[in-house]
Amino acid sequence: MRTIDNLLSQYGESHQHPTNKLVHWVCVPAIFFSIVGLLYSVKFPVNITPDLPLNAAIVVLFLAVVYYFRLSAPLAVGMILFSLACLSLAQGIEDTVYSLWKVSIAIFVVAWAVQFWGHKIEGKKPSFLKDIQFLMIGPAWLMHFIYKKLGIAY
């Protein structure tokens, strides 16, 4: 069995209850975005373009994509697209009167609270308490369902 299949299967073991699955469809992307937003707020003194300074989100997402490519190139492509959407949303929020880091923290706290509620309903602890790697597998787990629905091999 491929490593990605094994990881997705292990992750899925604690995500069987329909309510917990629904919670994850909302909260995993929200948590992913909130982390991107927090990291986007950390700027480096180097510009990628005249209007875009290098930020911690770009660096961390690059490393995350390398991790995903090691597991599955097709899933990595989906994660790149989702990451770009998160970066764009972060920039959009930063361009408003709202404080990106405050919005990101609020989303992070609420989404994690709901995630733990979902696991209480499930009756199983979150997978990342067994292996921290599962924090990265959650988004890929959702992406693999999207791929299956679209008939794309992952």
C-alpha cells in the first residue's frame, strides 16, 4: 500500500461519523486558511514583486507542498491551488480595514473548538494526537475525496 493511502486510511478511522465529517469539511479548510493568514502577517524584508513582500506563509506553504509532492503529486497540485486561494484571500483581507492576524486568530480558535466538538461526537480523539503528521493529512484527506468525485487519480 502506498504511504498516502495508508495515511488517508488511518486518518479516516477517526472520521466516520457524518457530523464529524461535515465539521471537518468546514473546519479543516478554515484552520488551514487561518494558519496561512497568521503566517502571511509575518513579512520578510525582501519583495517578490514590488507590491508583494516575501512572507512566512509563502515559505511554509512551499515546504508543505514539497511534503505533499513526496506523498502524491496529483494531491500536491490540488493543495497548491488551495494554498494559492488562501494566499489570495489573506491578501484580500489585508487590503481591507480588518486586521488579518486578528481575523486569522478568531477563525483558528472557533474552528478548533468546533473540531474538538466533532471528535467528541465521533467518540475518538483527533488523529494528530497520535501522530503530528496528521495535521498535514487532514487537508489532503479532503482533497482526495474531491479527486474521487471528479474521477482524478491521486
